[in-house]
Amino acid sequence: MRSPATGPRVLLKRLRDVMAEQLGPQQRLDMIVQSIASNMVAEVCSVYVLRADNVLELFATEGLNPDAVHQSSLKFGQGLVGRIAATARPINIADAKEHPSFAYLPETGEEHYTSFLGVPMLRSGRSLGVLVVQNKVARQYHEEEVEALETSAMIIAELVAAGGLEGLNERGIGLDLSKSVTLKGVPLSDGIGSGEVVLHEPRVVVTNLFNENTELEIDRLRQALSALRISIDDMLSRGDVARDGEHRDVLEAYRMFANDRGWVRRMEEAILNGLTAEAAVEKVQNDNSARMMRQSDPYLRERLHDFDDLARRLLRQLMGKPQAALGKEMPKNAIIVARNMGAAELLDYDRDCLRGLVLEEATPTSHVVIVARAIGIAVVGQVQGVVALAENTDSIVVDGDEGVVYLRPPADVATAYAEKEVFRNTQKAHYSSLRDVPAVSRDGIGIELMLNVGLAADLPQLSETGASGIGLFRTELQFMVSATLPRLDEQESFYRNVLDEAGAKPVIFRTLDIGGDKVLPYMQQIAEENPALGWRAIRLALDRPGLMRIQLRALLRAAGGRTLSIMLPMVTEVREVVQVRAMIEKEKNLLAGFGHQLPTTLRLGAMIEVPALFWQMDELMEVVDFVSIGTNDLFQFMTASDRGNTQMANRYDSLSRPFMRALLDVAEAGKRNNTSVNLCGEIAGRPLAAMGLMALGYRSLSMSPSAIGPVKSMLLALNIERLSKRVLSQLKEPSTGQTMRELLSDFADEYGIPY
Ligand code: PEP
Ligand code: MG
């Protein structure tokens, strides 16, 4: 009896020879189908390649009518071949005519053949074509034959991906891989970005497909697997990974998968069939990715993604590149394409080269998006499947206004966008011309337009935008981008620099808002079922006062001789503010004792993010000097909908009556208590929402730098008192009537207000 792998191995050897020969592309493809047919004792072997117009064209055949090559075709999804491509799954059937999808192509002469085995030619889970064998006798193909055909299909897919078959078809239609794709997502940061794709996690390209020595390759796979397992165990036992926590759960899942017998067995089988260890990992991962694309259950998708990550790590082990190749060469106009990423990871890229960001996930209030907006690049999120479709260096246009991504855009789209960019530049010039125009409404009400920033590099925006100050300085960003905990002197000089740059303009420093989704890599994390509701921000600071004390000290020292404004995130009870005030007093005394110069004025404020504060509003306003509403968090808590959850992103409206009524309450409490009220959530930067806020009585808004121009432009055209009357009377009406959003946009249209 022959060993189970003999057939496929011989075939693979043969294919390797064919690939090595000096042949034209058509000739090579013809020899491939001949070799497969003869090895598998099939009367027919055919290759169908997916074209850019979504048609599968017969590119080569052994056994069918040779005149049908480049003439015969099927639509994607049509017939057995179309179905295989569409589902990315094989079809193995003893009598093809019995299959409900069967479509007969008379010009090929395939009526003589009964049994049919077709497999998708997969690359990163996408079908680039279909490889088929057929026989006259009715027979079911063995599992081993399916495996052999799949392996051959992968080799042809590599040939397609390498551009080896371009230009073969007579009609001059390009192949699917190079076609332009338009993908709809959600606009997350305004602007247009055009440039080159940079995959955040670049695909590892396996070039060495055929193995010379099976035992050696099995051994390499086993060694890489055990190195992978050790590296995961290592990560799990390292001090910087907390005993519990989400991060740990992911690693635990990785460890489980790294020991998954099914996964390992499938890779070993692929090696037995003649592939190298790398190619075997890739082959198994291809099937996995195809499954992932079909999977609609978010939990299972997530688990399949874990496998994807693990396979990438394994490939790096095998190819001697255990670390992600960060610090890679960046094109001058990079558009980062990723499934998702952390804020700090985005900041690892050279900011001068960043033109845009495309994510498969993320929402408007995800931190990576907030940072991207601060940098001023266009972002589109929730773009399904973009990572699999994009290749490094592909051309790409990101329309952050409309939420559309054009991958490999046709020339006319690229030209249209170049024009749009010119228009945007004119608009930008218009906004910069407004820089020194006072932010005063048509009816003479002055509004403070302030900035949300967090990095030293953001500071020039203060003079560029003409903003009146920094309404929210997210101090945690310095901590998030640092590899180790910033020391006292580092913090102090950082804050001093911020104050120097701001000059006479006010700066509100928010104390560390970490925990929840803002993770510091060097800090222990604890497992929390609901991190957003968990041990974060001021809660963590009060329980572990060491960190807070150092930060307060650094702030007090940096602001010696000037005004210092400190704001506390996630306040839930008034007593928390009182406790921090006591800590500040202690630090002040300490510094004074050492002869340090203290700030001339100290203003302490609280963020209103937790609904519980609504029933302590007057009390709160008595103990603080100012408040600032963090609508990103407040909205998620009031509507019980996670700010980072894609499913929830557009479910509830932040301009709906209940939320606007709540914001009105705060504005009125501010007037009643003579406490200044600012609002620094993302809605402050959206002109239509900002209009609504001004109508509610808000006179100080803090937003990302790119929003200052559009909001000011709206303000200059707005009669606040007139809108206010309308808004306040409509706010009392039942929620089922005209929406507040409609009311605002109708008003803006009526008075020609840009929004
Ligand atoms: C907010 O919650 O609205 C806010 C401004 O803080 P962050 O987005 O940093 O949580
Ligand atoms: Mg917040």
C-alpha cells in the first residue's frame, strides 16, 4: 500500500518543476493542469480565474475543449464553479448534474463528465479563482485528493497574486486582485487622504512553498510551535501582564489554540503533502480566513481572528522574524489599514507620513480615533473585509467625510479626489482666514472655542487654529505612548512645556484617565467584567494615591507662578473631589516647605461623565471651580450603550431630547451656582451639535483642533437667541415628534448656516 501522502507529494514535486521552468504564463498554466490531471487520474483539470468584472474565465484546461479557453466564463456565484468561488468552499460530487447549482457550458464539452471536484484558489481567505477536476465515471473524490487539489490551488493562487497571469485574457479585463473596490464604512474623522496602503500587520509572504524533506519540515513546525508556546507562556508569566484581565484572557486563548490538535494536525498533513512548514501554516490559515469571512457570529469571528494572529506569529517564528516588523519603511503618504489598533500603536508611526486610517472596527469615541482626529488625519471605520482585500503599496483614497474607501481607485475617482483635495485646501484656507476673527455669534454672543489635545506635537495647533485655550489636556496620552512610567521630572518638564507654549491662554489638565479601555502596557491590570464601569480614572487614583500624588506634584511645580487648572475624570461622588483637594493641599504644603514657587491661582474642576452627579449638581458646584461635561462617557452611561461597540454606534442620538434635556440641566445648574460649564466630548466639535449646545446655553466648548474652523464658521452665521427659543420650546415637546436633529438642520438650512 502506498503511503497516504505519496500521490500529493509526487504532484507537488511535479508542480515545483513546472514552476521552475522557463515558460510563458499560458504554457505554465497548461502544464500545471496537465500535471494535476495526470497525477489525479482525472480526465479533466481546469483553472478558472476571477476577473475584475466578477466573472470567472476559463484560463486553462486539460480535457475540455481547448477552444473554450479564454472564451468560456461563468458569473461569480453562478454554476458550481461560481458557487465555489462565492462560498470559498470545495464541492465534491459524484454526479455534477444532481447539484442544484449546476450550470452546463456547452462550448466546453463537459457533458461527457459526471463526477466533479472543485476547490477555491484562496489567498488570505479570498477566492481568486477555482480549480476543478472531472471524471467520466461517477465517483466521490477522497479526502486526500481534495487536500492535494487544494494545495495545487494555493500554488496557482500565488501565481495569480504575483501577477503572473495578468494580460492573458484576450479582452484585456484585469484580474480580480487588481480591481478597484469601493468600501462603505463609517466616517470617523473628516478629511481626504490619498496614498499607499500600509498594512498595520503586514502579511508574511511565503515564497518557499515546496519542501525537500518532510521530516525536516515537520520538525521545523514542531520547533516553531514549541517556541510559540514558550513565548506565550512567557508573556503570561511576565510581571507586566496582570494576573487577570482581558489581555490575559486573550493570551490564555492563544495558549489553548497553540495546543489545538486539529490545527496542528492540519498543518502537519499539508507538510506531508509536500509543502514547507511556512506554506502549510499559510494553507491552513487560508481556509481559516475563508471561514472567518463567512462567519457572522461576532464571538466566533473573534476566535477565528485569534487564530489569524497566532498563525502570523507562527510564520514569524518560522521565518526568523519573531517581532512584528514595526519601524518599517514608510511611504511618504501612508494610509494605515488595520482591523483595529490602540492609540499608542498609531503614534508609533511617523506622523509626517500619515495621511489616513482605515479600520475594520472602531467607533467615533474609540481612543485611536480620538488620537487620529487630534493628528488631523481622515479616518473611516467599520470597513468590513478591508484587511483581506488590501495589499501593501496598493493605491487607496480615504474619504473621511463620507465614510468611503476606494481601494485601487480607477483614474477618474483618483482625479475627482485630487480636485476635492484642492477644494478642501481652499476650505482650509477659509478656516485659517477665520483664525483671528473673534468667535462671536451673529447676535453678539462670545463663545470660548477650546482644544482637546494630549501630546506635545499638538501644541502648535493652539496658534494655528486661534483657539482660546486648551479645554481638555488628556495627560494619559503621555503615559500611553511611553514605554515606562514617566518619572516626576519628566512629567514636570512636559507640563511646563505645555504651559510655556500656551502662554496667556488657559490650559485645563485632566488628571490620569486610565483603566477601562485606556491601558498602560507597564501597569498591572485586573480582570473586570465591565471595565468601562470599573476601576478607572479617579477611582484608581484614590485607591493608589502614589501615582496621583506624583502627577499633582509635577503639575504644581510646572505651574509655579502661573494659573493651574486641574480637572478630575469620572467623578461619581462629591467626596472624591474633596479628597483630591486635600491631596493637593498636602502637596502644596510640602512644596512650599521646600521653597518651591506655587501656582498663583489653582482651579479644580470635575468632569461630568457619570449620571449620579445629576443628583448632586448643586453640591458638586459648591466644591469645584468649574465643570466640564465629557459627553463621550456620559452618553454611554446614560444610554447604557458601550461607546466602543460598533453595533451601538448609531443606535441612539446624542441630540435626542433626553440627552439634550440632561445637558440643559447642567447648563442651568452652572448659571444658578455661578460655576463655569464647559463641554469637551466629541459632539462639541460637530457644527450641528455645537449649534444645539449653544442654544442650550453653552458658552465654552472644547474640541479637536480640526473642528475649530467648521464650528467657528457655523457660529459666525448663527443667531443664538433665535435658535435658543426654538430649541427650548421644542425640548418640552414629546420625544415622538420632530427630532431635535431635524429641528437644528431645518434651522441651519433656513438661515444658510454651514454645518
Ligand atoms: C468624554 O468622556 O467625553 C471625554 C472627553 O473623555 P475621554 O473621551 O477621554 O474619555
Ligand atoms: Mg471620558
